Amino acid sequence: MRVSLRCLGGSHSSLCLAGRAFHVATRGVAKMPIYRDADDRRVFLGLLSLAAEKYEWTCHSFCLMTNHYHLVVDTTREYLSDGLQLINGQYAQGFNGKYHRWGHVFGERFWCRPVPEEQLETVCVYVMMNPVRAGLCAEVEDSPWSGCRFELG
């Protein structure tokens, strides 16, 4: 049985109650690239894995673009923002250290929308299609920095 939940406080909520999927996105400050090389993306995915384990997320889909990312995660703990703070905070510190810079890496607090269960696969397909729509690759399968739990087709 799924617990009915809602995001409190709008799209920039600090409290997203547990038991449902959310489409989450964060963009670089002034649309700056947040990944400069494959190692940056691997570090980010490691932090995503850490947050998923620590905060009991199921990651249904992800897509790392040049200046932003999308996630579709199912939360089983109260605070979605705790996991995103871990990811974005640690990533920004590492990014700034690696590139000898200071200041914000991400432009705004994360964006999040609840995903109704019947729309989960559709939203995951939307996330996975981002690199194709942006002209970064011809097919979803050609994007090395996207993943999905569903068989797309």
C-alpha cells in the first residue's frame, strides 16, 4: 500500500513527505556547466548513490545534462531535501575545490514535482529523452549519463 503524500510549500519545498515519486531538477548558476568532464559526472553519480542509500530512495530515472540534472526518485523518508542537500552540497564543494573557484555552483534550490503513479513511466521517458531533444545524441541509448529502471521502447 502506498501512502498518499504531497509536497508542502510549492515547488521549492524543503519538506516532501515520504512514499511517492518526485521529478527533481537543479540547474547551474547562470546556466553554467556543472559537469566539465566524465570524472565530474562519476562523482555526481557516486553522491546520488550515497543519497539513495542513506535516505532510502529508489532512483527510477536520471539524466545529467551539461548545466543541469533531472532525477525521478521515490522517497521512503520524510525529507527529500536532505538527500539533495547532501548531493548538491558535497558536489559543489568538490567542484569548487577541483576548479579553484568559489561561490555557488547551483543557481537555485532544487525544483520538485510529485509524480502520480500512473505517470511514472511517462515522466521517466521524458527525463531520458532530454539529451535527444537537446541534440546531444540521436538515441536515448547513446547517452552515457542517463539511466532508467524501465525498459524504454
